[in-house]
Amino acid sequence: MQYENPEIPEGINTTDEHPLKEFVILSSGIVLVSVVIISLILLIVEYSARFIPFEYEQQLVSTFTEQYADTAGEEQQYLQRLANEIVLTQNLPKDMEITVHYVDEEMVNAMATLGGHIIVYRGLLEKLPSENALVMLLAHEIAHIKYRHPIKSLGSQILLQLFWAILTNQSNSSDIIDISQFSSLSYSRSNETLADEEGLHSVFQIYKDVNGATDLFQALIESRQNMSFTIPEYLSTHPDINNRISHLNELAEKNNWPSKKEPLPIQ
Amino acid sequence: MVEIIILLILLLLGYVFGRMAEKRHYRSIIQREKLYRDVILIASKHPPPELIDQQSILMTGSVVVSVDYFKRFIAGLRNLFGGRVSSYETLLDRARREAILRLKEQAFRKGSRMLVNIKLETASISKGRKNTIGSVEILAYATAFYPTQIP
């Protein structure tokens, strides 16, 4: 009997496919799947945020808003009075309480945050040419609170931080849920548009005229050094402030809101 | 962030060195397989009748190989999607051929040209430490026949 072990060709038990190709295909598959899952969870969180009682939101930030409580000056009372007037035009839920805080600082900024707190900086107040523009600002921020944008934003922010922590294998949970960052919440473009529309509606309800409302945006454009409206990075992430102005003008035209009266001065 | 950078560095190191080592190993395997082609392997239990008057001895050849980080990473991803784990295929292919070569080398030195009843055993040495050690041992053993020395 003859025995032999012939040479066996290569590539029967292995493949010639480049390992990097497999790596790219597999990892992009993973990325795709996780992006889809995270987006779905984000949508669910954003949707269900509205069912969180407003009371919880207030409790959540109660320790952090104390720092603003001691500025009960004239400006504060004036802002609060305007805010109360605006609240009546926006049909806020009964338990939703709006508190305006005035901060005596240069920063050209204003923001709506958790628990119905609105923070207005002196820098921005000084830049505003009329009371109408100020009402537009406050109404815009109140609309954010009305539509629960702060809690939605917080929810998605915590979720993203959680995913990041899982991805980077962090075990320190105190880094994940940091409510003290509550004032740097950012809102999506559609949320801003919604708040703009509601804000202009309030201006019309109060003055029966919308003249001067968009001066708010003009003031922001002019203050080059810090052109923020709701958050400091606002303009860098949403460089379409002119679009917002024209969108509001269109809205006013569509609803036949007049724009003739002279705006009132700030008191 | 640091973790991700470390991961990328490990992947890169695993890829570069793993691929270099693999290419070198394959070159050496193919070359030595040619060299020891005369040592015939038979899987049959029964030795050919012409060997009946020869002496026989048990020969073993074993190899322990470890998987590089890059291969393990790809195999980990494969675990999620399923499919051919080609990164482990080359590893085990190399290990099997190396074990057989070591067996043949020993037999050759003993003067044997025929190995009967060749068998391969595989054992993973990651017991209980699943993600830290990714090594396998391949053991090849056979009965080597060699001509009786005339005194």
C-alpha cells in the first residue's frame, strides 16, 4: 500500500478576508444598533417627561435656587409682575408656578430652568429697548416651562451621560446625575420655535400689537460679546436668529396681529 | 475617555503585532511542512503490515497559543452577530499545524518516517478566568514507527 501526505492548498480552514474589513463591518453594526436603541429610549424619555408631576421638579432644584432668593429688589418685582401677567395669557396648568430671578451681573443671558424658575441677567435687561421685547423674552421662557422643556432636556441629558458612563465603564454614579448643572439645559430647535411662537402670542394678548417683540433678537445680535438668549452657546448651536425673526413676522402676518403701536419703555 | 484611548491603543498593538506574528508564523509553517513532507501521517488505528517488524514509540507535540487583543475584540463582536469567527480560525489552524510539525520533528530525529493513529486534542486554558486568558493548547500525538537498530 502506498501512503502519502500531499500538500494541502492554503485557505481551506481560514479566509483571506482582511481582518480590518471585518472589524469595520462589525463595529459599524454595533454603532448603528446602539444609536437606534439610544434614540428610541431618548424619544420615550422625552415623551414621558410630561407625566412627571411639576411638584417633583420643584423639589429637585429647591436647594439650588435658594442662591437667587435674596435679590428681591425693584427689578425682581417688576419682572415677576410681568411674568404673572404673561402666565394668564398662556393657560398654564394650575400647579405650575413661575418664579423670576434677577441676577445683577454683566452677562447677556436669560434662561428657563427646572421648577418654573426663570433667571434674567442685568446685562440682557439693559440691552432690551422696550417692555414689549422684555415681555417677549419672559413669555418665551415661560413657554419653555409650560411645555416642560427643562425636565425633558434634563431627562435626555441624564440618559446620554448614563450611556457615556456605560461606554467608558465609569462606576461613579454621582457624576452621572448632577442636578447642579440644571441651569445649562439646552433645548432643541423645534422647542425654541415653539417657545417663540407662544411668546409672540402672549405679546399680542397683552398689547394687542406685536411691534417691538423681535427687538429682543436684534438686541441679542447687537450684543456681540455674548449673543446668547437661553444658553450661552445658543447662537453657536443655532445660528439662525434671522430665520427666527422672519418666522415670527410670518406668524404675525398669518394671524393678522398688528404691528403699529409704539412699544412701551421699560419701567 | 481615557478608557477608550487605552482600548484603541490595545487594539492597534494587537492588530500590528498579531498580524506580524501571524504572517511570520505561516511562512515558517509552510516552509517546515515542505521539509518534513517525508514523514507520513496516517490516521488509521492499524499500522500498515510493512511496519510490523519496526519498533514503535508514542510521540507528542504540543502548542500553546494566545489570541491577541484585536482578534479577541473581533470575536467578541462576532458573538453578538453570529457567523464565522475567522479571527480564531487562523489562530487554531496555525496551532494545529504547529503541533503536528513538532510531532513530526521529534519523530524525524528518532529516525521515524511514519506516524500512525495521529490524534489531536484541544484544551482551552481560560478556565474560570474567561476574559483575562485567551489561550488554547493543542496536543498532537501518534505512534511513531522506526526501523530496528541492528546491533
